[in-house]
Amino acid sequence: MLVSMSAVLLLGLLIWFLLRIRYLRWADTLLCGTFGFLLARTVAAPFVQAFLDGVNGFLGQLRF
């Protein structure tokens, strides 16, 4: 849950930045958000979550 909230915050900041520099339009943002909510209700949601957990595990093992 903590990783999900961090990912949501990071993606939210990225979307805000892209809107700020006028790279994204509001319609694009709403479309992406709607797609994300609909994807979360499909059969693909566990696979997406497993992928994100795998990426999180990989990034957690990196040492700088």
C-alpha cells in the first residue's frame, strides 16, 4: 500500500509538471485517469500489480 501511494504521488507530480509545461492537455490527463480506473477493475489488474511489485523489488535492491 505504501508503494502504491508513493507511485500515485510520483505519477501525480509528473502529470502536474507535464500540464504545467503544456505538454499534456486536460483531456489527455482525464483520459489516462479514466483508463487507469477502468484497468484496475479488469482481470489485468493483478498482472499490473505483480509487475509493479517486481519493479519495486528491483529498485529496492539498487544501491547507489
